[in-house]
Amino acid sequence: MGFLDIDNTTKSYGSTEVLHKVDISVEEGEFLVLVGPSGCGKSTLLNMIAGLEEITSGEIRIKDEVMNGVHPSKRNIAMVFQSYALYPNMTVGKNITFGLEMHGTPKDERDKAMNDVAKLLQIEQLLDRKPGALSGGQRQRVAMGRALVRDPDVFLFDEPLSNLDAKLRVDMRTEIKKLHHKLGTTIVYVTHDQIEAMTLSTRIAVMNGGYVQQLGTPQEIYDTPANIFVATFMGSPAMNVVPAKVSVENGVPMARVALHDGSLTSLPFSQANMAEWDGKEILLGIRPETITDEDAADRKSGNIAHMTNRIVVTEPAGSDTFVTMTMGGRDVIARMRSDANVSPGIDFMFAVNMEKAVAFDPETEVRIAP
Amino acid sequence: MSVASQDTAIRTGRAVRVLIYLVLVLFSLFYLLPLYVMVVNSVKPLDEITGGGMMNLPQVFTIEPWLKAWSSAQIGVEPTGLSPYFWNSIKMVVPAVAISTVLGALNGYVLTKWRFKYDTILFGLMLFACFIPFQIVLIPMARMLGLMGLAGTTSGLVLVHVVYGIGFTTLYFRNYYAVFPTELIRAAQIDGAGFFQIFWRILLPSSGPIAVVSVIWQFTNIWNDFLFGASFAGADSQPMTVALNNLVQASHGVKEYNVHFAGAILAALPTLLVYIVAGRYFVRGLMAGSVKG
């Protein structure tokens, strides 16, 4: 049993099921991120944990106590909303202590808790102001203060950074991560931003269409995505997925992939079990950073394949240069060093780290290797 | 007044501007004429009015008609002046406005933040109250008041006005709360606030503009109502409007026009006062929510 258990939970509106048998167990102190495109059910799931939406079937437990039908205020959770949801008529101080007041905490304890939290978040000088007089970042801090002051079992964050500008978002991201390290509380965090998911989480649940597509650590999700959806959703630029045919040459399974002119190149798999797919079509997934020039190829890799392909477009991005080519009739992006000697229209020899390559079944789109 | 202010959408030439102001001034004079007639004649002795020259300024200034209208004019059979009826009206208007506004706010809160099945249909039905002519309900309402033992009382009038007002106040508050962020309600729920605590602590303090609209609307309508007052009030609960009618319609003695004018102004003063005090919030409240700030 975990600290927070989501056990076979479904959600239906009328006859439409929007969340299908979700099964997640969160340990104490974990930072779970629910990530997915809009409409995937991640916010609905969070609201069900909060008690703001009813659970159609299944169970949600916090500390082994069943939460179905328990009022939000009795679950010992705190939530930070996307719009911050600060009470506009109350000062910052009142906003922070309102929950304590509603729970009948005496005034002197409330004030002490408020001052502690204000100090932690460095918002002491804002306590007498109204939310309307605060900047976006300050409101964000107050919203977190309001959640922190309750000392809840579980923190719920509903896309808390999406209203901030790009720079502040990165700052607050770091801030939230620091806070989690410092306090060690259990957090469930909803976002549609895969970078937020990767940087913040200890575990990620990638959701789509009401299903949890994959649940795992950021590294697992990134290196061994369960299916094409996860592979292409997580990572920027997205993983390249190209059609290939498996053929076994000298006992080694190879992915035969068409290059820009239709000629085939052979990329050897690191996984011997791919031999079972001999003669069959698969989808080959290659992360952009595993296609490089010879010099930048990963020296620790035991399986670097080479191929010469024509460069279609180069996009310098400062630290990296993104190179687009055609493989298997699709655009494939390689992430090269900025000083790589590339230009559009030339034929260039690429080094592909096949140790990191992933293969998918083209029918089910499920990963078959590694 | 800044002539070339930047938020003027249309730029106009000088001649056009003069024309516009000329027309505006003419219309306002025309509009203010009845008020002028009432004010000047209410401070004249009666013989100056009966001698003709209704538009003239008073030769002898007197506040006697005002005092008489307030405290000693013959209303019906008693020479009480309008003052007891003024207090009748206050005793009717204040609770009626307060109750209908609070109930409207509560309805708006439930209809937007505690949605239930068929709530829009219910709201549509409530809106009917805004369109039913008063005359239709006179007889059934009289019967109901009789059954409830409220016939001829101030409480009965309060009830009638509250029932009639709820349609409007619900409409105002529902539309105002429809754009009030639901996340705030959810945050308060998680904080442990109950149904009424959310209403009193979160929603009502943010409802200033629309509450002003509701109060002005209800105050004006209820204060100015004559039909319900004439139909349902008893002798000691008649509102100002009914008393004014009795003063003016008196069928015996000399018609004291100066007293009538003074009485009419007295009857209109409270609504005027409400507009002057809260009027600038009225338009603001009506516009609230339509434009994002």
C-alpha cells in the first residue's frame, strides 16, 4: 500500500467514460506528475483526488483511508490552482490563514503558521496587500503559501505555472523543486508541459484519452517509452519514428531504412530478440540527440551505426544545430553540436547510437524493444 | 472637460460640436421643465398660483407648503400630512429591498456554483416574474395574503414586493456570478468553508457593483409602486404613493396646488437620493463582467 493509492478508479459523465481504470500508487514524499495533452483526463483525476469531482468507480485512499465521498476539506490535502484562486477581497495574510480559520485553529497559532510560511516563501512584506496589487509571480507564491500553511498530507498542483511568462516559469519551477526537497511532502502535479514533467517529477504518469499510457521515472519514460504516443509526446524535439523492415544479416538483426533517394541502409539492433521480427515491418524510434556526426558520437556506446544521408534543412539554435533529413519518407531531426560542419543540400555521414534506439509494433504501436 | 480627449472615438469639427451641445442643452431644458414647475410652485403662496403665471419665479418665498404637506395636510380624513406614510414606505422598502437582494444573491450563487439538473429551466421560469403584469396577480395575491393573515399589513406588502423582485435580483446576480471564477469556490471548499461561509466570506464581498444595481432597481420600483400599495395596504400601512394620491385627489375644500407640488417632490426625494449617492456604480455594475478588466 502506498501513501496515496488510486485504485482502479474510473470517471464517467453519464454514459461517457472519461477516465478508464486508473491505477497509481504514490509513495510518501514522491513527486508525481500527471502529464498529457488537454482533454486527457489529468485534471479530472486531480479533482477526484481533491474531492471536487466524484469517483464513479474504484477507490482513492490517502494513508490507507478511503476518500470516496469524503469532503475536500476533510482529506487533509491542499491545492494550488492554475488561476491561483486567491480570494480577491482578503489580504494576503487572510488568504493564507482562511483555511486554518475554517478549521477552527486559534488566532495566535494561525499567525505563527502564517509568519513561518511567509518567511519560507519570502512574502513577509506582502501580507497586508490585496491579491489585486500583486504580480503574477507573487500571486503564485501566495497560492503556494496558502497550500503550505495547512501542512497537508498531499499537495495538489493544477498547472500552476501556465499563467506565468517563460522566464518566471523556469524560476518558479526551480523554486517548487527546492521546496519539495526541503519539505519532502507528497505532491501530485498536473501539467501539459513535458519539460516541467521531466524536470520536476520523481515519477511521471503520461496520460492520453483517459488512459494512463505509462507510469515510470522520467528516465524510464524517456528511454523506454511504452508506445508511440509516449515516445512522441515526451522530449523536444520529439523522438523520430520511421518505418523500417527487420532483416537478419550474419545473425545480427538489422533495421532496413530508406534514405532520401530510396536506397536502403542497415542499422544493427542491440537487442538480439529483434531477430524474431525478421522480414517484418516495424517502426524505429530514434531520439534526435542520438543522431550526430562521428566526433560527437557517444563513446560509451557499443553500437554506433553510420549512414550517409542528404541534409534538407539546418536550424542553428545556439547550443545545438538541428538538422532535418528524410528517412523512410518522413522528416527526421538530428541534434548536432553547433560547430558541426553541416549545410543544406550536402550528403553527410551521420553516426547513429543504436543502443538507444527503440522499436515499436506498427499495428499496436507498443514498444517491442528494448 | 477635455475636448480632444484621447478616448473620444469620433473626432468632430467645431461647428458640429456646438450643434451637439445646443441640442443637448435644449433637450435637458425640456426634460427639466416639469421639475422646475414643481419646485417654483411649491415655494409660492397659493394665490400666486391661482392668479396665473405658473412659470414665474415666486414673488413671496415661503416653505409653508412643504411644512404643510409633511405634517398637517388633510390625507383622507386625518390632517396628518405625509410624514406617517413616509415612514410606512420606509418600513416597507428597506426590508423588501434587503430581503429580495439577499435572496437574489443566494439564488444566483446556487444557480451558477451549485449547478443541478434542470437549473437553467428553473432560472428561465424565475425570469417569468419579470414579465408578468402586476394586474394579473392582484386577486390571487389578495387571497393568498388573506390566507396567510397578512392582509392590510406592512409585512404583506414586503412579501409581495420580495416575491415580485426576486426574478430581477436573481437575473442580476446569476449573470454576475456566472463569470465569477469557480476555482475560488473550489479553493474555499478545500479550505473547509461551507455553503454559507463561501457565500458570506467570498462571494458577497466581491458583489459590490451588482448589489448596488439590485438595490437601486428594487428601491426605485418598490418606493414608486402604487398599485400594490393601493390594493393590499391597510389604513395604517399605506405607503407614500397612496397617501400622495389621497392628498391630491381630495374632493373637498380648496385645491392647494403648492402643497401638492411639495408633497410630490417629497415622495420623489428618496429615489433621487439613492440615485445621487449610488448612481455612478449603477452603470458600472450593469457593465460588470461584459468587458474583461
